Amino acid sequence: MNITLDEMKFVEDEEFRINALPFQGEQSTMVQIDMKKWAQKQGMWPQEQYGEIIHYYAAARGWTQEGFTGMEIIE
């Protein structure tokens, strides 16, 4: 059985598509960079727990909502 280069490329592309690795987007990277700069200015970096930095950063940006768990159903 002879396989062409195009067929081999197709199989390789499909393998990468099916077994894709996680990828962090540009926006997520930008937020992490900004959060680190913010935490350094606040004197929290690097001694504070990362989860706490996320919490305080989100609160400082106004991204938190009282009583919101993320599991609510929006109708």
C-alpha cells in the first residue's frame, strides 16, 4: 500500500486535532501578566498564595459578585 505525502500530512493533522494539547489564549496571558504586576505593587508577590492573589485581584477589578457561585442558571 502506497501512501502519498498529502495523505500522511492529513493523518498527522487529524492526530493533532484529535489529541490536541491545552492552549492558553492571548487574553488569559495578558490578564496573568497584569495580575502579577498588580500583586507586585500591592506587596503580595511572591509570598501570598496564588489563589488569594487571584481573589484580591478580581475584587480590585470589580469582577466579583456577592452570592454568585458560577453554578446559577440564567433564564
